[in-house]
Amino acid sequence: VHCVVHFDTIMNVSDSYQYGLVLLADLKVDCGRDSVTLRWGAAQSQMDTSLLRLGGCYPSSISAGEAMFQVEFSDCNFSRLVTGDTLMYMNELIYMSGPKAQLKSFSHPVVCAYERPADWAPRMFDPVFHTYGEGDLVFHMELMKDDFSGPHLSREYPLGSFIHISAAVEQMGHQPLLLLLEECVATTTPELQSEGPVHPIITNKGCLVASKNSKFEPRQKTSEIRLSLQAFKFAVGKEVYIHCNLLAWDPSGLDTSKKACHYVKGHGWALLDDPYHSTLCGCCDSSCEPWKTSGIASGKHGSTQSAVLIGPLVITDNSPA
């Protein structure tokens, strides 16, 4: 096994930040059997290393001037290429800076290359979107503790606190899938009824609109999505149910209608799985199709599941009258 790091980089660095070009020497990549460890060191720069992404993954750990990724090739949207006797896993290290930052956004292609075994053959997967595979997709959705370490037992949330939600799909024989929350709304009934009050949380274009303090959490794996939802002024003191469409999708098929976008203060709308292409979120403010409750019940080739977050939960307001 050997590791290759390409530096044919798209970079835009101002004259006062030419030292950014020298930082390539501080990029260290260790290609393992089924995973890769990447360390970016920039101790002498003002770079915010929390803004680094490896494909669709956030850093495993960050410290002053340093970011480390420890990920498997099955995650982070790695692509695989077989040429002759070589098997390669390819991705990009991406830095997304703010609009007024001196160090501009850039990306570094990263490749792990291996000698292909003589008996190597591609793994066979069931079709992703054929109804024959419906039984292989099992969807889950639940309320979680603040650190997502386990289920959240209480159903009461003070106004302004965060409701932590985890959704996942078990993939079994399918090729790797990306889980998205295609649409979520809150209601006061366990059934989704058009005549009752409905509060939009995520539009049917994947835009998180409940609160600009709400956010998607960094992915731990592509088949799971985590949401920190700020408790909102909807039916305070009453029972609230959250209804969502869970969509298992091709990781390489993100577009303006299949995405996960949230608002990041100081940066605007950001694409969870590829901040470098956050322009896909450009429709979240105005031009995305308006959400409609009928979208909750629509199926798409067996890859979508409607889910009700087991509840009810109650949002409380203890502020002075």
C-alpha cells in the first residue's frame, strides 16, 4: 500500500497570505487498510481549522492551528477508481472561509492508492431505487441526549433550549446511501392533518427554516443525520409531534432539491455535506418551492419513508408573564 497526496490545488491566496502555500508541508496523510488519517497543521496561521472538511466529513478533532480526520473510506463521499493494478480512493480536503477573510477558500485533492490484489473484484450491490430492495432499508428516528449518546427520556423542552434528533437508515445489502431529512413539520396531532396548525421545520427542498440557531450536526456516517432544533414558539404548553420525510439518497446526487442546508451566522446558508458547494442552498431564502404538507406522504421508488417522532413532546415557557 502507498499513499499519494496531490497538490494540483485550486487556491486563491492574497499577497499578504503567501505563507498559505507553504502549509502544504504540514499536510500528513496515513492511508490504512480501510481508512485514512489526515492531519493538517497550520500553527502559524489564523486559519479556523473547524472550517476544514474532508469530502462530507467534519474534523474528528481540532486544536489551535491543527485539524485531524480519522475516517473510513465508506464515509465522507470517497470515490473509488480501479486502473490497471491500482485501486485508488479519492477525496478533497476543503477549506471554506468567510467572505471577508484574508485566507480564501481552497481545496486539496487527496488520494490513497493501493496495489490491487490479483483476485480483486468489485463488490456487488442491490439496486438502490428498485422496489425489490425496499425490505433492505430500515429507517429510525428518535429524540437524543445533548451529546447524542443515547435516547432523551424527558419529553419537556424549555423554550429556546435544543431538541436533539437523530435519524438513520440501516442499509444492509444496498450500496452506501446518504440520509436526508427531505421535509419536517410540527403539528399538535399524531396524524398529519391539513386542517390543524402546522409549523414548518425543514422545507421540502431540505432547508432548515425553524430557527437560525437550529443546525445540522456534523455527520458521523453518511447513513445518519443529526439535527439540533431550537425549541420554538409553536403550541407552547401543548403536545407537539414532529413529522419528517426520511430520504435515502445517492451520496453523489446532491442538487437543489436533494440536500441538507442550514444557516450559519456570518456565512449564510451552508450545505451540510459539501460546504464548498453551498451555492446549492441559494434557493433557501426565496426561490425554493414553497413547502406543502402533501409532500410528506409522497414516496420515491422505495427510498423514502415518512416518520413520526415518537412523542408527544411539550415546549414550556417559564418566562415571567
